[in-house]
Amino acid sequence: MKPLLYSFRRCPFAIRARLAIKVSGVDVDTQEVSLRAKPKEMLECSPKGTVPVLKFADGQVLEQSLDIMHWALKHNDPEHWLDDDRMITADMLTLIQRNDEWFKPKLDLYKYAVRYPQHSEAYYREQTELFLVDLEERLKNTGHLLAGRHTLADMAIFPFIRQFCNVDPDWFCASRYRNVVRWLDDLLQSELFLSVMRKEGE
Ligand SMILES: N[C@@H](CCC(=O)N[C@@H](CS)C(=O)NCC(=O)O)C(=O)O
């Protein structure tokens, strides 16, 4: 029996998991869940209640998006998203950690600024910008975050920059982060991304 991925189409954590699964070619079934009515079977195997979750027939469960990415890429990594070099791997994981732990909470404040009226949307956006400055600098030479090719870092981070862009696309597209805009645009137009965003029947 194939593993079952509980996913939510627009969730950046679920998108990164689906990207790695897709590129690796490993065969899984995907179940789209409603975050307002999570399936009982998902909560039974992963009570923390976030997506993505990958459930195996033998009862094993992966409930962190990065673990799912690693699992898929260990099976098959045709585009060489992982790297044997310890320094590159450390750089990759540190950058992803900064995205998940530093940038993402600030992105949520920006995204849901109306819920936090003590500051303006522009203020919350400004709080995120150190991360964009870092990405912009990294993309300057090769158009990739590190190692001169798309790695786990690019693929794990761009779904969050997509969310950032979607808050105010006009601001983002006119911003000084020209390399980030181009990088995101390329990734959003890639067949890989489009294929993991397709709705059933499309
Ligand atoms: N650390 C988790 C975070 C996953 C996460 O927070 N997912 C969000 C959706 S984007 C979620 O399921 N939130 C639960 C909810 O909204 O009820 C991972 O990397 O998989």
C-alpha cells in the first residue's frame, strides 16, 4: 500500500513536501484536508493537527514537512537538491531554519495585519525585510540561494515568499528585491510547481 499524504493545497509547508515527493517520483496517495475539519484518521496518527503528514501502511508517520522532503529525496534526488558537502548542507539547513523560525512568524503578522491593529501592515512588512535582504544578496550571482543550483533551500523557502508576495503583489513586484522577484517568478512558472498546485481533474 502506498503512503498517504495529508495535504492542504495552499499551505507552504505542504507545498514544499509535495515538491520533493513529485521530483523524487515516489508514489504516494494525496488527501486534501480542510484545516477546519481535519480528518479523524489524520489526528489519530498525528495529534498535533498540522499538515503535511505522511502516513505509511506500517503505522510509521512523518509529521514535519522537512522530514517528508528528506524522505522523498533519499529515495531519489534527480535534481540534486541535497548535497554531500557538510558546509553546504549546514548552510541550507540554517537558512531553512531562519525561514521557518524567524521569517514565517513575521510573515503571519504581515499577512494577518488586520488582526493585529497595534501596527500597520507596512510596519509588519518592514519587520520581515532583513530576510529578503539576505535572499536578494544570495541570489545576486547565480540566481540560486546557494551552491549555484536549486537546492532544498530554494524549494523549501520559495512557497513562503510566494505567500509574502501574495499579501501585496504590487508592492512586491515594484520592490528593490529584483533578484527575489525574478527567482520567485521562475519557480512559480516551473512545471514542477504548477504540477503540485493542480486541482484534481485539472
Ligand atoms: N512544522 C510544521 C508546520 C506545518 C504547519 O504549520 N502547517 C499549517 C498549515 S500551513 C497547519 O497545518 N496549521 C494548522 C491549522 O491551521 O489548523 C511542518 O514543517 O510541517
